[in-house]
Amino acid sequence: MKKRVLSILLCASMTAGSLAGCAGKTNEIGETTGKEEHVTEASSAKGETSGAQITLFCDDAATQENFQDYVEAAERATGLKIEVLAMPTNTDDRTAKVMTILSSGDDTVDILSVDQEMILSLSGTNYLEPLNDVLTPEVKAVYPESFIEMSDGKGVPMFMEIFCFWLNSKYVKEAGMESVKTSEEFTKFLKAVSKEGVYGYGGGWEQTYVWNDIGEFVNLFGGDMYDWSNENTQAAVKFMKEMVDQGYTPLSQLADQYTELNQRIMDGSSASMLNYSSFMPTYDAAGRYGEDDIYIAPMLNLGQEKTYANGWQYVLNAASPNKEAAKVFLSWAASLEGQETYGRTFSRLPARTDVVDDPDFTVPGMEQLKSYLKTTTLVPRPLPVNSMEYINDVGALFQKYVSDELSFDDYIAGMQKCIKTYFPDKAK
């Protein structure tokens, strides 16, 4: 039986025999045959590494109570003993810690989980071990091509996250609306629900986070992040400032990352937000996810229905003394079983496309996320290799603009200069 497979990058060519492009508004979708498992050199070495110990340095999933369930499933499948260290939740602290471990040759950590920003900075270095014997052609074929290209073959995708539009149903009812999707509906919603102590929209606008919102509003308005002379690009950031000026979103969120944003929509001080689907476990664990409470709504269409999709990846420390054992774990993590286990344990959308398309697989919000896969154009986030410097510059300029420290014209000039600096080949 054939399964539909998703690919989420704007690639002109696809891996032969795996994915085929499809024009129009939807994602690039193709066909692949069944859910076969392929034995790699690493997985065949399980017997040789049984009982070996490896150390994982992991993202915030490691702080969840059910993380031990995932670890125990991995240990049963691989015969390994797995120690887990939790990363700092703050972006700057987390990035600094990862870079310190890898650049110093620290061999106490074998496997690390990294986001797109970190992997772009690391993939061209010798800090990461190549994973050709884990990421065989057969394994690569069941992942979005963009995820494989992102790490240059040095990362195993952990999960897929989509930048979604979330609503607090209480305020949708209060506004007397059935949907919040078009520009007119979104503006009506913001006006109807914003009042003292409540804002129609909430964002993670801290300096290292706000670039997600900026890029997404540019997507929704049909703009181009590489072209700041584009009228739609300019309209997007004008709209974001107008939300502040009209009292629809708080200026105080310039200090907020997603932890604070999630709290604001749960306590009702924000009625809607743009945020990643990977935060589903936060709402599921709190018993707050559902169409009668807080839920993922269809993506806004303020001119175009387009949003970001990406995911974290496992990487192997080149200094690890336990590479073969680590590759046994990575092979399992990349397998059908490993991806299903990760998805079900953490209520996250797996990165493997055959798992996503399996009608028997489900996680909270699965129907809404499948709707995004079918109807919304999914694109990778535009990031340079020196991503953190770019993110900080974009965030600093925007914060000055919405705080009235920069005029609109000066802000646009600053962004044009920023794009020319970081994307000299793409600046328009």
C-alpha cells in the first residue's frame, strides 16, 4: 500500500524515486512505497554495543516526566544504557553551552539535540561526526529533504514543528465569531477582545525570538524577507507596530520568550498567538488543549497562507569516545519505531513522513496539523550560517522600531543593510 509523503522545502529537484513536487498552494507531496525498515551498519552493531553507556544532552523534552518512558523504550530497543542531561531552557544559555561542549572537545556528552539555528552554525565545522552509515539513502527517503539538507547529513531529525496560529476559544465566542482567518476577521477579532488586561494577540518578541513573528507576518502578507523595498514586506511590519499602537498586543512582550507567551495565552491575558506546534505537550499535559479551550486554528491568510516548518535534530559529538554505541541509538531514533515512540511520548509531530501519513498514528492536534500539511504552504526559515548574529540584529532593529526609537524609514534601511550583510547573494 502506498503512503503519501510530505516534503517541505522549496526544492526544484527531489530525491529520485522518493518525492515528487506538486504545484499550487499546498506542500510538495509525492508517493512512496510502504513502511519498510532498513538495517544499517550501525543498527547491525547492536550486539557489539549492548550494555554500553551513552550520554544525551537534550532540549526541554528532557525535563518532562515522561522522558524516562522514551529513554527506557530506547534502552530496550538498543541494549544501551542512556544517561540524559537537560539543556538550559533559555536560548542564549542553551546555545552557549552547546557551543562550549563541542568547541572545547568535551567528550562527556555523546549526542546533543540542536535547533535549526545551531545546526546551521555547526554543520560546516569538524565538531560533528558525519552520519552516512545512519542516514542511508533508504532512511533519507522517508524524511523531508529540507531536514536532511539542513544538517548536511550530520543530524537525525527528531520531530517536525509547524509555526501555527493558536486561539483561546473563550475569546472567539466572546467576539461572536465562527472563524478568525482573513485580514478582516483578524482585525475584527483584535478589536472585539482587546480590553484592559486582555490583548487580542500575543507574541514572543524578545530580541532572539521576534524574528519568527516578523518572518511569519511577512509570509502572511505575501512579502519577501530578502526584499525590504517590497510593499507587502513593509505592510507586515507596519501592521505589527499598529497592533502595539492600538493596544491589541502589549509592548511589554519585548521581554517575552515562548515560555512567557504560553503562560499568557493560558491565563487569558492573550487571546491568540503564533507559536510552534512543538509546544503541544505543554497544553496537553495541562489539560488545556481542545477546541473548547486553547487550540491550533487554521493559519491566518492576510494575503497569503504560508508558514514555517522545521525541527530539531540529534547530532553526534565528534569527540565522543562512544561513537558506535551512539550510532545504534541514532539508528533507532531515525527508525519507524523510534519516530513513533518519540511522537506518541511527547505529543509531537514526527519528522518521518510515513509516520505522519499513517492513519493509525495520532497525537493531540493531529487533525489540525494534517490540515496545515494539506492546505498551507510550508517553507523553511531563511537563516544564514551565522544565524545567531542575524537573529540578534533583526530583533534589535525591530524592538527599536516598535518602541519609537527608530523611524519606519530608518528601520527599513536597517533591514535592507542587514539582508545585504547576511544574504549578499539574495538581497534585492
